[in-house]
Amino acid sequence: MRFNNIVVNFGSRKLSIAQHHFSDGLSTNEIAIIDSIGVGDPIEFKPDLESLLSAIGRVLSEPQRESIK
């Protein structure tokens, strides 16, 4: 398996955009928020701009998680 991953600062939030390539030729594209707890639940998207923008909107609309003290 091969990974491509970038982290983008988006205002006060960090987005992880990842692409995973598997040996059988399949690939997965995912986006998730990185916060003080770690990486949030990833949202999959298709490899096109419309799907990426939709996934960004969905991940940014999720409520912010707070760490347990």
C-alpha cells in the first residue's frame, strides 16, 4: 500500500487529505480534521473537484471535538 497525504491549515482547523493506493489497483481518497485529540473520522471522496469540495464542506461542518481532561 502507498500513501499520499497533505495537511492544510484551514483557518483555525487542520485538514488531512489522504490518498491510499492498494496493490490490487484500488485507491481511496479521504479527508479528516486533525485536532488536539488526533485525526477525526475520515470522509471519503471521489477523485474530482466537486466531490473534494463537498467533502471539505462536510468535514468543516462537523462539531469541534473537545479533549477530555
